[in-house]
Amino acid sequence: MPKTVKIYGMARNLAHTPLPNPGEEVWFCNSPRGYRSRLQRPFEKEWTRWFNLHSRAHQNVTYPWGIEWLQKYGSPDKPVYHQKYQPDIPGSTVFPKEAVQNYFVTAKGPNRYFTMTIAWQIAFAVMEGFERIELWGFALSDKGLGRHAVER
């Protein structure tokens, strides 16, 4: 079986995500609230790594209950990646940003094009040698996204 990671987003189609097979990793990101409503099953034990690459100040303002959730469900054997070590979150691990950028070095130097968590997660999975990267719960659209809509 190839080394596999399932990376979960929070689109509505996440409800159709199958349970992981033994040995597969499951990566979540940012706020647990969206997963609770869209995954429609308990996932507290399902994830193997969590990513929140926003600043702690942003997390405290945007979803403080997400911090409380990670404090409750984090554990030393399940990395929770942050920009900086968070001593109040079990499993807190500094995300290796520079290592990822250097792994994808270009003629101009370390790759600085990663602009969102999913891009960092995919690059990190490639760097770690995952042979199969599955994306679940993602939807791409240019309609109804307000300020994020693509201009034509």
C-alpha cells in the first residue's frame, strides 16, 4: 500500500469522505467547527496531524473555541503545526516553513509561492515522501464568493 495522506478541506462535499484505511494519515486545518458540521461523524480520533498556520493573535480573535478544542484533543503523538510553538496546546510543533521552501528551491532561491494552508500541506506531504495525496472536501468556484470571486 502506498504511503497515503488524506487532506481534508471544509467544502460541503466533505460529508461524503470515507473513513481512512489503516496506516493512512488524515490532515485537517484551521478550525474544527466546520469539520464538525460537514463531516457528520466524530473525527476527534480520526486526524493524525492538524495545521493552523495563522498567527496566534488571528486564532484568538477568529476562533478562540478552536484553541480550546485543540487543547482538549491535541496529544503529544499528534502534531499540531503552528507558526510558533504553543506551550498550551499538546502536540504543538513549529511548521518547517523554511525546509519546505528550500525543498522546492528555484533558480531564484527558496520557493515563496505557497499562499494558503492547502498549498503548504501538499508541499509538506511531497517533501515527506507521501506517494498518494488525496484531497477531500475541496470545491473550486468563481461564483458567489464575494470579494474572493475571480474577475472576468
